[in-house]
Amino acid sequence: MMRSVQALAYARPSVLESSGSGRVLGLETSEGLTPHGVEAHPRFFAGFLSSPRVAARGLLAVADVAATRYYQRPSPASLDPVVTGNGDRLRFESFSGCGGVYARLDVLSEGLDGAATGHGTTNVDVNNPLREALSRMTGDDPLHLRVGPEELAVTTLGGRVVEKKVPLPDRWLRGFAEAQVVSAGFDLRAELPVAEAVRFLRGLPRAGGRGRGPLWVVPAGRTLRPTTRPGPGAVCLTGPERLVALERVLRDATALRVYGPAPDGAPTASAWEVVLPGMRMTLTLSPDASRGFSGEGGVLEALATEEAAQDAELISVLLAWEPRIDPADLAEQSGLPVARVRAALTRLGTAGRVGYDVADAAYFHRELPYDAGRAERHNPRLVAARVLVAEGAVTLDGALASVASGERAYQVRESGGALSCTCPWWADYRGRRGPCKHALAVRIARRDGTTGASR
């Protein structure tokens, strides 16, 4: 498994402290990208939180996920949460150490009371003393939030005082991208009032159910009913113990919304959103607790096409840190069809340049503060497909193609724009985890006109 070390440098530790005017939550930022370029310690917000205790618990929930492995429990060091300023909101994101849970806290405009929110993305320091201080918060006395250095300190920061070095595996980066692509295929499946949401979540099994089949839930009146079969409207919930981070915010929830794709009989990812005063807390779960998002393959088709790469370059210039990206607007600005804009957004997602918000059913602009493009360069299936093309292993014959791989030749067929293959990978997953390396090789060969033989 490829990995590097990510260095996060902060001017000082984040802290919750008292001052003459009340409590102040100072969240320190690392290097990040803004409309003005790369800044050592960008400043995104200074003002008050409308619901301080709720925001504190939501931030703790995001930090919980970043510090947790829900599968194979021993946990390495984890990255601090990512914060994005989108002009009208702050978004705090994290990903679990096992790569199977994505968390995001959206503090919306009604949850913020102060100057306009800045634009940009970086990491924010959430250290153990800060976590302890946040967990002790009670009541809703006024709390001043500062994301970034104090205004006076912006021009006087001398050196980097606090530095964290943490491993950054490629599969973690790929998972962050895949979670966004998977979420774009979700629809709202159920909405529970708070009393039913609390009853349902607290009644879920905590043992993880390893060795059993996947758990599904279906709407039943005002609640959700667990089932072992994916009937109409069902949502997959494999590894229900992975929702434990939501317990941080249940006390203040007003509703629970559940999102997922149309069930096809196989385990799928799902998203669980807790609605809070002026905020939303969302957990997105991979199809299985033992399986992270990195192997889902939803981004591979977009990565394999040069057209999407060129379109992504064009679309990236038009992004302006919008909280909601409208593909139709981008199509009008760029002159591209909406379908190509969506493919370009998928490609940008692989580089961490857009996320997806299921509540808005829209992408949003952010720039993850690390080399997320490395996930594309080192994607195992994509790398293997390019090797097959370079070795001349692909032979095209109209809608059919043959790919020599190892001691065998596999047949790849195109129908309605989709590719299928005779390899074991396709037999096991039938496209549910993206294309196999043979189908990707055919896609690349047809694009580039580079094949071993063609008839």
C-alpha cells in the first residue's frame, strides 16, 4: 500500500478559553488554498455560533471519525479535520482510518453570527486538550468562534510552532474521492422525527454483525424497520455500529434523513444526516464495514478518458468556492454538454476539488490540502490497465475486444456505452465496484487508438 507522510503545521494549538468578553473557540489552520492562492494560515471566520454546544458536539463527532478505525481496531495517527469556507457556511470533513466512514458537519449561515465566511480549504487543529474542553461544554452561553489566526496575528506570525506528521495512504485519498462519487447517486429514502430517530439509532446492534449477512432498513410509518432483504425503498446498513458518532448530536437533533441508491440486491453505501439547529451532521458509510470506499471504482471511468481530463481543466477555472455547484450553469459558461460537465466534476472529485452534499443534491467547491492527484496516479486498476495498453494486449473488433492478461485472454463487450468482461472480477461484481482493468484498458485503447491489433 502506497503512503506518504503529511505534515500539518499550525501557528499554535487550537484552544477553548475564557476572555473578558466570554468564551472563545480558536481553531488554528494549516496551509491551505484560498482565492488568493496558497496561504500559510488562512482565516475563514470570526463571529459567534448560534448554538455553541451543538457545534461543539458536531465538531467532536467529526474528530471521532478521523481518529477511529471501525475495522481492524488498532488505530494509527489520523489527519485533523478539513475545513472549507464556502461564503455562506463552514464545512468540517473527516475520513476514518479504515477508509469506510466519511463525516461532515455543515455549519450553515443560520448557525453563524458574524462577518461573512471566507473562502478556501485547509486542515484545522483538533488536539486532545481541545477535545476534552469541548466535551465539557454545557449550556449555550455565547461562544465566539475564530477559524484561523487572530486578526492582529495574521501579519506577525513568525515561525511554525506546532507540527503534526501523519501517514497518508493512497487508499485513504481514493476513498475520499469515491465517497463523493457514490453519494451523487443517492436519493432521500426516509425522514424520521427526532423521537423515532433516537429510538431507532439507540436500538441498533453494536457488535457489528460480522459473519452475518448485510442489514437493511425500510421505511415503516414514522420509523425504520430492520430487514435482511433489500425490498423497495430499502437502505443498506452494514456495520451499524459505525453510526455511533451520531450519538454526540442526537440530544439536539430535529430529524434524521436517510439517503441511498435504488437497491439492486447487493450491499450499497448509504448516508445518514442528522438535522440540527443551523447545522447538519452527515455520515456516509461504505457498503461493508470491512471494505473501505477506495475499492469502489466509481471514479475510474472518468479517470480513463482524456476528454474528461480536458473538460475538468476548463471547469476548474470556473469554480469559485460555491456552496452549491449547478452543472447547467457550468454547461452554459463552458459551452460543454451537461453530461460532460458532470463527468468533469467526477474527475475533479478524484483530486479533492469538489465534494458532494446529499442534502442539497449538489456538488460544492473545495480544495483538499494535500496531493490528492496521487490517488489517480497510483490507482491499482488504472495503472494495470495502462500497462496492458502499453504492452499491446488489447485487440479491438467492433463492439468486442480481447485483452491478453497473464495466460488468458478476456473478452470485453460494449453495449449501450457500458462495458462488460469475462474475467472473474466482473463475474463477482458485475460493475457494482466500477470497471475491471480489462474494461479500462479497452476504454483507454479506444480513446487513444493504441492497440495490439485492430480489425
